[in-house]
Amino acid sequence: MYTIPMRRVPVQGLEHLKISFSDVKSAATDKSRIRSVHTQRQAFAIIVYKAQLMIFDSKNYLEIEGKCKSELPKKMSSVIIKRYFDYPLFYDEMSALSWYKHPNIVSVHGICEEPVEKIIVYGDVTNGCLADYLGSARNIDNFTWVRRIRLCLDIAHGLDYIHHRRFGNKETSSQHIISSSNILLKENWEAMIGGFSEEDHSGPSTSRFKDRNYNFHKEFYGGDRKEKDIYCFGIVLFEILCWRFAHDPVYQRKNDKGLASFVRRCFKNGTRNEILDLKLREEAEETIFSKGIDKKSLDTFSNIAYQCLGDSHFQRPTLNHVIEELEKALYFQSIHDSQENTSKDNLKFSLDEIMLATQNFNQRIGKGGFGQVYKGEFTYTHGSEHIAAKRLDKKSDQGITELMTEFEILSDYKHENIVGLVGYCDEREEKIIVYEYACRGSLDSWLEDDALTWRKRLEICIDIANGLAFLHGTSETKQEVVIHRDIKSANVLLHGDWQAKIADFGLSLISPINHEMNYVIDNAKGTPGYCDPLYISTRFFTKESDIYSFGVLLFEMLCGRFVMDNKNSKAQNLVQLVKHHYKEGSLYELVFEATKKQMAPRSLTTFQNIAYQCIHEEREKRPTAKDVLIQLKKALEFQLGFHDAQEKREHLQISLDDIMLGTQDFSLENLLGNGRFRQVYKGEVRLADGHELIAARQFDKKSNQGDTELMTELEILLEYKHDNVIGLLGYCHEKGENILVYEYASRGSLDRLLKSDGLTWRKRLEICIDITRGLAFIHGTSGAKQEVMLCGRSVMENSGSRAHNLVHLVRHHFEEGILYEIVFEATKKQMVPASLTAFQNIAYQCIHEEREKRPTANDVLIQLKKALEFQEVMEIWKSKLPRDYERLIQTPDSPEIYYAMNNKYLYTWLHKGILHPDHKLFFSFGTNGGRVETISAIEFQFKSYYRPNKWRTLSKSRFGEVVQISDSSSMNIQISVKTQLLSPGVDYGVYLVYKFCRPIDESTIRTHTLAIKMGSEDFFPEFTTRRDNDGWMRIELYRFSNLKEEANFDAFLKGFSEDPFKNVAIYVEGVEFQPISN
């Protein structure tokens, strides 16, 4: 074998394919660019685009010769454009394509050969390349298992042609890179091999999508180019099987080093299913009633693909063998599919079998719009099975269509909450569908039955919602949508364990999921009362129409009655009653009496709210079946939790006699307040820990809501325990009385203190923070309450004969920028402006008209804490500052910095210290609050007779510059300084501040004795301490009682004791005046 020599010659004889660069340029834009190819010679050697371009129409011409270019037939087509910057690659590609003519080899449809532009256009690539689809769900439904096998066969045939293309008597070998980016797809999804110029030149390719990277696999062990192509083809086979790129990050886990490593591990561990993409995996696990993947087909494919990845070329199969095995895989799948097409025959029963099972249609259990339903029993060798047989009325013209629709849906849509299909009969003009038998019959027969408890009703509704959610499908399931069109209680069947199943699909519609809208326009009629009003007026039936019908069914379950009372023609439609009572807040009156006492309040609230959304007049505002399912499950959780909390409630029961005794028979003297249908009394009752003051809320006996309100609040307070939520001590539910007993709040309710001058601004902030903490705990909001606290008045307040709504006033004044005018007068002078601003801004957000723009309680809490911090900084920290702090901070170099600080930070800075602008004085506050003053050594006089003293810049000094004394045993310093800012009436110590210039073993210097002279007396201080942790040392020179801010200090420093300090250099920072407690 030898390689075809690639001729770098001008393209001749292809004038009919030539196109101008200007035509190509308009189509090959940056947006249409899909990848780039680099070579060792040049980066970006080829840039590849996918676009629409007018090209030569080879199918619609008779002859080319003698015609000018403008006369040739052309068509607009999807093309791949390859623009070459490495010109030899262009001629290599053209030379290779001149030899390869095959349906599975890409063909040239356009050439641009200009001095500086070399371009090849491939046509008939409507569907791009394989790499466009790998790693995404885009059009994945088009890549069925059969199509994937055919795709691989196309590639194999094309590669086989390349391997055995003959030139003369000499066989040529391939110099081609097999990769998903070089597999182009025709309009009919047939595959073609391209990319002949990217042969051994190609390095890592790039594209707009990182997951399109496909580099040449490096795991080769000998063999010629053919065997290497087989290896690469094996990688492509597994890419198609798993629908991911070979170097997807998912194959870098668990010590895998790419796709090949991952595949080997799965084959070794017997976990081949992990290789399949999700779509193939689901197909493989389907039942016999739907299309699936044949196991032999899948095994044959994966085995030959695995052989292609053999470590050495001896272990890899020939291409002929690969083609044989792929054709086997296709054959096995075709046999499976043909059997699947006849699988429905397995469901077929003879008429004699059905007549025997139903005893000649003797036991009728139901009647539909197009037939009767009979109970029956099939007897088998190992048992029997009860069934329900729906028999088509021979006189019904519409019935055949409806029966076949139902059979089609039940054959394809299998779910635990959809009635199961057993079989069918189509014989002797009889058409019968056989279902699983539901021994408890249809739901409508149980609506008014006391045996159907509230919990059981919830579970049945959840089953129905689950089945409906399955029928309506989701974007994840990729299934077609089924619109039932006749959801009602009569079409829900109940099994012995009360499991509910949706039945009667005669009116149903299957709508493809890729349609923009799922709806039908026809004259089919649902059931009066359940039918969507919008369908009646528009003839449009959608998924939301099913939701409306389901909402009606939910209210039937809640109220224990039918939507239409056939016994009483004057009875009002249930939906109309529900809407009236829901708006009036009296829906509890319609609740089925037998279930009222069983209901957890939050379970009822959750149920009725989602049911009411289902019957919304606007379809767009109705929930999805999945949304309904979520809320019904919550309602059941609340119900189960309510019963679990029964034991907790029992120990909280307080007898009516004890409460009456403690409140003195609810005397007016103990009345704390009253509201709509309730009064609150102060009292004292005996509890487990002794007698305790309580507040007893007594619900009005005349209110129908008493029971519900008591149980709702009881349920909430038992679950939500928090420092800022009122504590529940007990309750009483006897002799018609409904009473809740709370912990007693000695200051009463907040509304009574709003106008109190004693409620300072700071205290109001703290109260608001407490309220918000409680609201954050129970996920509430706090807008109106904060405006009340700001203005010191109730939200609705009468002024004379005219009522003023505070929220309206606030909005007006806030928008006008004059909110300060309505702030409570007694707190105005207390407010720090920053505190007021933070408070009013967050409070105003809380009352925003659009709910989505209101903050959460946690957001409010953060801002209120900021408002309190601003206030505390002024109130608490200012008191800690000296009265004349403003005069003190005028001394620094940039006093505006300190003026801009809040009091807390200013207090901190004053304790750290501030430097005078002349850099001679450093001022701070000591730990005991006294003023500390340090005077720089610049103020000293140095009288050294020996080595000169030097000034040094030292970053760790308070002054920046210090004096360096070469011999600390002979200092000769005259200090004559005057203080300016000392605290009057405080005892002070005067200290010399110094440090050694270099590290020294201080143990060699046992004492730091300093000789000084003050006036005519000599002193020898020895007491040395360290100042903070900055390395500076202090030796006390003198003590005195200070009477005023100014003080004079004169002393002459001779030096430290001579022997140990001889020639030891020190830095002297200055002299420090420090308050002393003793």
C-alpha cells in the first residue's frame, strides 16, 4: 500500500462550481462559525461555518458545457463552508475529493479559488454535523436507536470505501481523522465523512462550544493507519451510544481518563447500562407495550464497538467485520420492532371468552355515552382476575372513534393512577375494551359518604392529581400531552385500597409536545357543571380546561356534594356557591359536615386555596397539575402533622372552671381588649409550674368560625415557638366555649403605646426589630407595623368626622420628600438622621403596591438593625466621649476625617491615638479614660561630647522620626517640655520611651538604671516596662499630681548605668505623660 500523492495544482474543470468570495463572505459570518482547526504549521489553518448559500443545483441541469455561469441552475441550500488559511490543505482536500465518489463521502458543491481566498463548500448538509448534537438534548428524539445504528453503518461504509479505493492496481490507505466533527448529516439524516484536509495535520480543534472539542485519541499500540481509523471509529460508536463527547468532564471521574477508560471500566464491572444516554436507557427499560431496544441489538452493537478499542491492532476487528456486526444489530432491532407491531394481538380476547367471563353480559356496573360496562371474571390455571368490560353500543356512530381513542391512550400511557388495560375484543361486530376492575366503583358514589374521611379524600385527590400530571406531561418527560376533556368524579375509579385511577378516555385528545399550544377546537361536549366556561364560549379546549374540571371535583370532595344537584332543580351550582363564600370568607359553611372536626386548619386552607385557583376564570392563572399535586401533598402533610400533635395538645387543656375562676367569670374589670367575635381577659390560673398570670382569648359563641380559628391558631402556636411569637399556655374547648390561653404581657398591646412619649425612638426601633424577628421566623412581612411606629398613630385613625388612612398619607409625604412632617413629634429630636432614613426607606418598600417588589422579613430585619446601630452610635458612644472631644480632634492634620466618623469609630480612634500636624505631639486616651500625651524627642536638646546623634525614620514609631543615640551610657539630653492636654486632677507618671537599635540579650543587662538630674537633685530610676506589643520600652522618670491641662517638665538625662550600656545604641522616641492609678 502507499499513500496517494496530494497534488498542489490549481483546480481545473470545475468552473461550474466556482463562487465569488463576496457571495461566501455574506453567509460566513461570526455567528455562523462553528469551529476552527489548528495545524503545526499555522494556528487557525481552517475556519468552518454552517450557513445558507446559493449553490449549483446538480439535480436540475442537462449539460454544463457551452453555458455561461449565470445560466446554470442554482438553489439555496444549507452548506458547510471551509475557509483555508493554510493553502496546501485546500489543495490536499480538493485532490482527495477528486478520488472519492461515494454516497457516504462528502461532495463539493462550491469552490472559491482567488489569490488570497481558498474556500470549499459542501452541500446537502441540512442537519449540520454529528458534533452539533452530542452532549445536548437538541433533536435527540430524532436519534432513535435504529437511526443511530444506520448512522454508524453509513460511517462504516464510507470509511470502508476510503480504505479500499484503488488507483491503478495499487491500494491506497487512509490519511483521515474519524471524529464526530467530521461526520456531516444530510436532510434525511444520512451520514457522510468529510474533513480530508485535517489529516495528520490537525491539533486540538476549537469551536464556539467547548464540548465540541474532539482531539485525536492517543491510545495507539502499533498497526497501520487502517487499524488506527478503527480505533477512532470505536470512539465515535461509543459517543453515539452515550451521546456525549469522548472528552466530556463526566469521564474524568472515578479515575477514568476519557471515554475509552470509562467504557473499559463499565465492561469490566458489568455495568454497561451506565454507558447508555438517558433516552436509550429509558427505551431499554420500557414494557412490551411500547417501543423499546432489543437486548441482542444493543449487545451486538456495544460488543463490536468495544472490540474497536482493543489495546493493540491485533485485537481490533476489520472494517468488514464491524459492518457485519452493525447490520446484525439493525436486523435484531427490526425483528423486535415487527414483533412489537403485533404485540397488541397479545391483548386480544375472543368474544366467547368475554361472554363467558361476563356471564353473557349479565352484571352491568355502569353506563357511558357510547356503551355499557359489565363486571366479569377471567379464570386461569393459577387463579382468577376480575375485569370490567366496556361494550360498544352498535347503534353509536361516534362510539367507534371514542373506543379506539381510549384503547390507543390506555395502550401507550401506563401509570399507577390511570386505569389499566387488560385487553380488547373486535369480533362479530362486537367492539369491547377490557379494563382492570375497581371494586369500590366510581368516586361519585362516595362523595356524600361519612366513611370517606378527610384524610382519605386528600389521598384520593392526590392520586387523581398524580395521574393528571402524568397525562399532561412535562418538558422533562418528552411525552405527548393527553387532554382528558371529561374529568369528573364519575370518571375516577376506586380500588379496594382506595387507590384512585382516572378512567373514560373516549373524549381525550393526544397533542404533540412540540406544539407551541396544546389545545383542540371542536364540538365535543364534556359534562355540565365540570366543563370549562371558556370552552363553552370559545370552543377552545386546553390542559387548563382539565384543571378547571379537576377544581370542580376538588370542591365536590370538600363539600360532600355534586356540582349539580339533580334532585333539586332550584339548587345553586356548587361553583357559584364556592365563589360567593370564598370571597366572603365563609367557605367553611360549605364544608362537608362529617369531615369538619377531622380537618387540620392549615390542611383545609391549603386545599381550598389551590382548588379555588383551579376554577379561575382566566386560564393563564390556573395552576398546572403538578402545582396542584404539590399543594395537595402539603395539605396531607398538615393533616398528618395535626393528628401527630394531638398528644401535645392534650396536656395543654385547661378546664373551663379554672379559667372562669381565674378571670372572675370573665368580669369587665379583667377585660384587656376586644375585637371582632372575641374578647381578651386577664386572669390567674394554676399551671404545672404553679399559679401564673395569663391572657385568655374567648371566641364569640355566635361566630361559626370559632372552632376553625381556635384550631388554626392552636396548630400554628404549637409549631412556631419563638421569643418574638406569643407563647401559648393552654386552651379550652368545652361546653361550647373556645378559649386560648396565652402568656401575659404586662405592658399590653403595642397600639396603646403608639402615642406615648415614653416610647423613645430607640425603644421603637428595638420593638420593630423584635416584631420583624418573629415575622422572619414565620415568613411574614412588616410594612404597615413599621409605619405605625414611625408616625405614632394607628393605620386607620379618625380625626373629627373624617378618617385618614396612614398608608395613603405616608405614600404622599414620602413621594413629596416631606415624610418628616408626619413623624411623631416626641421622637423627632431623638432621631439620628441616618437612622430615620434607613427606617423609612425599608418601611416604604414594605408597602409597595407590587408584591414582588416588597422585601422579605429578613431583608427588613437587616435594615432595621442598621437603623438601630446608627441610633446607638449617637446615644451610647457619644456619652463615652469626653465633653470637649470636638476641640481635641481639631489638632490632627486632617480633622475632617475624624468629623466624618460616627461616635463609635471616633471613640476607637481616640483610644488608638491621633498625631498633631507638627508631628511633635501624640494624643490618646488610656484604658482608665485619662488623657495620654507623648512629646517627640524633636523637642529635646542633645549635648553629646562624643559621637554625634542621628535622626532616623522608623515606621513603628508614633512620630515617624526618632533619635538614634550611639552610646546609651552617655546620653546628655536636656528635656524642657510643656504639656497641653492632660486631664486635670489626675496623678501622672513621666516616662522616657526608647528601644534598642539591634536585638540584644536583655538578660545581660540586669537593670536599666538611668541617671537623671532635676534641679539640683540626682535621681536613679530603675522601673522599666514595655509599652503594648510594639517593642518600645518605658522607664519612669517622675510622678506628679496634675491640677490643670498644662504642665512643665524639666530634666537632664545623663545616661544608663555605664558598664552594661557602654557603646549600646538606642532609639529615643520621646517622653510620655501617662495617668497612674496608684
